[in-house]
Amino acid sequence: MRMLDAVHEIREQDPGIGGIKLWLMIGKMFKTGWMPGRDSFLSMLHRHRLMQKPRRSRSTTNSNHRFHKWKNLIKGLTPTRPNQLWVSDITYIDLVDGCCYLHLVTDAYSKKIVGWCLAESLASVFTLQALRMAIEQAGGGNLSGLIHHSDRGIQYCCDLYVDELQRHNIQISMTEDYKPTDNGIAERVNETIKNESIYRQERRFVTYKEALEQIKRFIDFYNNKRPHYSIGLQTPNAAHRQTGEQKKMWKNKFYRKSEQSLRINP
């Protein structure tokens, strides 16, 4: 019972820790001769239903579907203004028991997250909700000249999503294979959210509501306060109000100051 109490105590701090690591940790807590062998310890966990469930491989992209897959329109394209190229992706957020899914739309020019939705499902209605948020911030109406780029997942190819894009005259572009680099900006935004916000938590989120509150705070911080190297250490919101020439001038000014600083303080 003392060992089981120790298991519960450790799992409160790290709900995802596995049986072998528990055995090693608890072995240091008990006197020599008290601790059972590894297999006996794992059997004890099994009897008391304390074994971790096998980690499921999570995929957010299902491209095996009947819907039309669109060509890649952005090879070699460098956006020169906001709302010229949006990139979309979905990533999963682990909870203590299960996961939820973050649907994102990011402006490739400013790196601003212009649309998002955290949902407990991969259903296309939530992907559409993120898109509609992005369309609203762009003023809605006719958005011709804007390209929407994504993977070939069913959420982006389905009639509901494509109809919404076409209603606003948004061109549709998709990756041609399954390399993450084909949607690199969206993947980097995913990594930033996870590495700087999600994975820095002392524990996994317990509930969807808890995850929603944290992610909402981080997206606000990311858009309005966090400087971004690729836009001259501006915030995405600041860059989103500029044109390509303004951003280029700001970046050149930033790098000149950096070089001067290095000459003065090598």
C-alpha cells in the first residue's frame, strides 16, 4: 500500500510517467529488500489498474477521401502584404485523458494567427470556424488576390470548406506530398505554440476548458507582444499593418543597428 501511495503521489506530478520509471524512482524511496523486482512491480500496477494506456499515434490529416485535391500555387511565392497568403493546419493538444485539436489559420506575410478554434473533434465545422474568424478580420466580402494553402486533409477539401473559400474568391492551394516542409510556416506556428506554451506546463491539461484558457492567452501574447525574427523582431500584429516595403525597411534598420552594436560591443 505504501508503494501504491507513492505511485499516486508521483502520478499527480507527472500523469504520463510509465511503469519502468516509476519502478526506478520508487526503488530509491524504499529500503533494500523491500522493493519487488521489475516484473513483479509491473504486475502489481496491472492488478490495481495503474498501467498507462498505450500512447496512440495521433494523425490530424486524412487525405484518403473522395474530394478534389487542389494544386500547389505557392511554390516560390514570397508574400508582400497581409492577406495575400494564408496557411492552415491542425495540431493536437494532449490532455490527461485524451486530447483536443487546435485548428489554425496564419497569415504568411505577418506570421499573425488570424483564425483559430480549439475543439474536441477534428470535424470540419471547427476548421471552418477558424477560417471564418480569419475572413472576418480581413473584412469579409471579396478577397480576390488571397491564396489559402493547406495540406490535403478532408477538412480542407470538403465541400463545406471549399464553398466558403470560393464564396470570397479565395484561391485554393494544397501540398503535393506529405512532407511537413510543404506547409512550413503553419508547422512552425504549431511548434511555437507547443514548445513555448504547452510543453512548458508542469503537467498536461486536465480539461478542454483549461487548455482553451491557456491557448487563448498565448495566442493573444503571440500576436501582440512576442517579437518574431522573420519580421524584424516586430510583433505579428505590427507587421500585419504594413506592406512589403515597410517591412523590408524595418528589417534593414534592425540589422544595421545589430551590426553597429556588434562593432561597439564585440
